Amino acid sequence: MHPNMLDIKFIRENKEVVALGAKKKRVEVDLDRLTALDDERKMLQQQVDEKRAEQNAASQKIASAAPEEKEAIIAQMSAVKQTLKLAEESLTEVMREWRLLMLAVPNVPDISVPEGESDADNQEMRRWSPGAGEGGDPPTLPFTPKNHVDLLLENGMVDYERGAKVAGFRGYFLKGDGALLMWALERFVIERFMKKDFTPLIAPSLVRREPFIGTGYLPQSEDDLYKTQDGDYLAGTAEVGAMGYHMDEVLYRAQLPIKFFAFSPCFRREAGSHGKDTRGIFRIHEFVKYEQVVLCEGSHEESVRLHEELTANSEALLQELKLPYHVVINCGGDLGLGQVKKYDIEAWMPSEQKYRETHSSSYFHDFQTRRLNIRYRDADGTLRYAHSLNNTALAMPRILCHIAENYQQADGSILVPEALRPYMQKDVISKSH
């Protein structure tokens, strides 16, 4: 069994392991300050408990005390009350800083996670290509490929100019075959997942602060979120709403694993992406996503098994769409706060001669469930924190970029992937159609 993560007891007993994990993730956290605060927290909590016990004892004494004794007890209680008030105020202050530091402690990455600063250091695990299969290199087009920005525009599938007029920078309209292709993809992914043991879920994208803290997006990623005037946030993935579904609940082991096939509109400010993918619909502020979100029993082995299963689900979709892709294991510097291990699946972009991300597959152990207080009762009645995982099923419209580039023809038209033809009711997208 993997140890429970980010319990203060675990942090204290494994301070070096946690520090090395933070270093691997390139996260700065002051563990010495945290343990000093924890000592202070325990001491103040003891003081508060003792003074409250004194208060209770004195209250009981008063009831049966003689009149002349009552005054002395009341005077004594007044001093206790004052000491208690000071201790409670100090405890509140210490707890505020303690909680903030606890929220900043990253989960310990798996030993198989490679060292590295950024996505440039992620390591390829395998690649796939239509025709060649496992290990195959992407096919070479017999002409100079156009990029998706131009292909989608020239075939009347998107309107960037009017999108920017209506929605500002990174705004877009999908239209004509662009809209039909996206709806075809939605029907395609829904049909495939309805054959699996997933519960369909349409999740809110307007979400309170608590599920964002619980999933680890807050406080660290505040800059990348849209915030409403009421203090809620717009989610960048259905994971946030879906993970909030069982927040503060106790489940039974027999219910696990719980698998959601969750949909929501998604919103990202892309605050850290100035100058990246500023043209087209690859990196945008508003999109839709179908997400695999799973709660399972608190077992490292079960998390690993499900992680591979969720990844395989996404690979099967790309293989059916006949898009060349590879799977990389993310290095420490490219992991989020809560992730123990993460794979990115990236499909081929002929115009750039490189793979670009379509899916992210992660497991968290009990990092999220501790923060969200999601527990289950084991067979022997013991309460345990569940483990959580997530992986994209399909994000749109980004996948249109990969389809347009890989299915482009010499005359500028775009073939419709075979898997999508029943929904599109056409084989080719072109200006003349």
C-alpha cells in the first residue's frame, strides 16, 4: 500500500521524502515553517482544551457552591476566560497560516516520474500510427502540408475575425462543416463511452471555490481562472465539478470504482500562454470537454491499473480516428500540485512536424479526496480516503486542428475520418461542398 499523502503526520514523518518530491516538481514550500507552526498549533490546542475543561468544571462547581464560594469561582473563571480568549485568538491565527502552507505542499510524485524542468523534458513511452501500428512513425504527406489555421478557414469551417469581434482575443465561431464535425465528434465519443461502465454526467462549469481548492487548482492557478462577481469560478475542466459531486460524503467500498463520463463547457484565461498559439483554435478561452473522472479504493495498485485503463480508452479513440500519436510520461517540473503521475497523449501535426497534446491522464492518490473529504467505509468498517484519477475523453474544438492537418488533401480539401462519416453524412469537406 502506498502511504496516505499529505496528512500532516505523513509530512512530519517523511519530511525528506516530501521535500524531495517538491524539489522534483519545482515547487517551493517551507516545510520547516510548517512543522514549527504545527508544534505551535498542537501546544495552543492543548491550552484551549485545558482552559475549556477548567471552565466546564467551574460552571459545574457554581451550581452546587455556597454563596460565599461563588464569587471566588466567578473571579477565577474570569481570568480563565481571558486566557482562553487569547489562546483561541492565537490558535485562529496559527491555523490560518498552517492551512495556507498545507495547501501549498505538493503531492509526492511516483518514483517512475523522470526529472525535468518543463514539457520539453517529458519522455516518450510509445507511439502509434495508422498503417504501421505500435511504434510506427507518422506518415509523410506527398505535398507541403498547410496548417490547421488556414485549412479550417479556407473550407469555411471557422470564422476567426467575427469571433474576435464578438468574443475578443482568441474568440472564434465554428460554422458549416466545422460545427457539424464537432457535433459528429461529440456523438462519436458519447457512443463509445456508453458501451463502457461509465456514468454519464453533465457537470456545472460555474463552481464554488471549495471544489477548486479540493482538486488543487486553487490557490496556485488563480491567474488562469475566470472569477465571477459573486466569488465563484468558471471551470477549465469537468473534473472540478465531477470531483465535487461526492465532496464531504462517506461511500461504501462496494460502490467503487465510481467512473464518470463528465461533460462541461470549459473556460481558461491562458494567462501563462502569451504569444503561444495566438492564431486559430488550438489554444482558446472557451471550449467543451468530455472527461473521465474516477474514484477508487485507496490502493496504489488500483490507481495504477485504472490509470492505464483510462489512458487506453483515449488511445482507442485516436486509433479509431486514425490519428498518429505518442504517449509521454510527464517529468516532475510538468506535474501539477496533486498529480502522482501523468501521461500526455499528443497527436501529430504535419505542418509543425511535431506532436501536440490532445489528452492528459493523471492519478492523485488521496491528494484531492483529503481536501474534498471523500471517504469510504472498508469491509471491516474502517474509514479511508478514496483515490482519484482523471483523463480527457475528448476536448473540442482542438481535435479539429489535428483532423484537418492529418486528413488534408493536395487540393486543400479535408477527408472526413471513416469513424465520423455516419454522423457527418459526407466523406469530404471542401469549399465546393
